[in-house]
Amino acid sequence: MGLANRGWQTLLAGFPWFVGEGRFPLPAYSEFMPPPRLGRSPFGSVDPLLFSEDDPYGWRVSEKEEEHEFKPGLERIAKQIMGALVKLGRGLPERRITGYKGNLQNNPYWPPALAEQAGHLDHERYVVFLPLALAKTQDSKGRVTWTFFGGSEQGPERAFWQSFYSALGQELPEQEAVSFVLRLLAAAYGETAKDAA
């Protein structure tokens, strides 16, 4: 497969898609929320702020998007999830976790021995590995923003393991991946791998 037919280039293949009468409808927002038009303008130019010719699988994120969309969005998600987990660990009711029948019943991550200790583990620290899917979406005012979704359509395992790659087919060195996990756990628990040995 040539470089021109890989990654985001496949999304733009076949241009122009709208030659001919009635091929480029502009639906009213009051009737239908159209998806954002990404990557190629109606005139045919490729968006250089979103895609890079030398990175067929990457989508660029501007500093402005990172500062005003990603960081605040991730902080809100983290506060909601960690807040719910802390309440659960303290033995307090948490409807977002316990509100669905059977969420914790026969759950390997909430065994009876742990459930019995809820509210008695004041020293507990919480670490969450939470792969998220994100995409560009368009709101009712026509603004196109990055939106976080609860998870990938391919499941949490694939997203988690793909986070140990720097690019398609380029796995991070083992020591770099292990160091990341150890730094995260050391920050949460105040212990090093040597302490656990």
C-alpha cells in the first residue's frame, strides 16, 4: 500500500465527491446536525493544521486545542472518575458506579474481601488506567471541537496496549514503558520498585 493510500489519506481519497447537481447538500442545523468536514475543504485543499504529509496516521493537535480543550476535558473526566472511586472506597453510595444493577456483583475488581473493607482504608491511593477515544465533533453552533468518548469501539484492551507505541508499528522500548508505569505508581504510592522487593 503506497503512502498516498494509508491512514488519513484514505479518508480523503476519491475527491471530488460532490461533482454534479445535488451532490453537496447543506442541511439546516435545525433539521440535522451534519458531521464536521475534516481534512479537505470543498475547494480541494488539504488542511495542513490537521494532517501532515509525512505522518499518515497522526492527527495534529494545536497548542490552543491542547490548552483549551484537552487539558480541561481530561481534568473534568479525572475529577469525575476519581471522585466516584474515592466515594466507593470510603463506603459511601456512588450512583454512577453502584446505580446500575450488578455493576459490582461478581466483579473481579471489587471482590468481597475488598468490599468489606470499604470505608476502612484511609491510607488507600487510587490509580486508573483509562484509555479514551476522541474525535472531532460539531456542536449546534457549528463549532468543531475535540470530544472525548468513554472508550474505543475496539475495546479498552487495544487502546491500552496501543498507548505503548510511538507510531504505527513502532513499539516503545520496554524500559521506557516500564519506567512510565513505575513513575506513575511511585507518584501515587510514594514507593519505588526497590521498596516493593
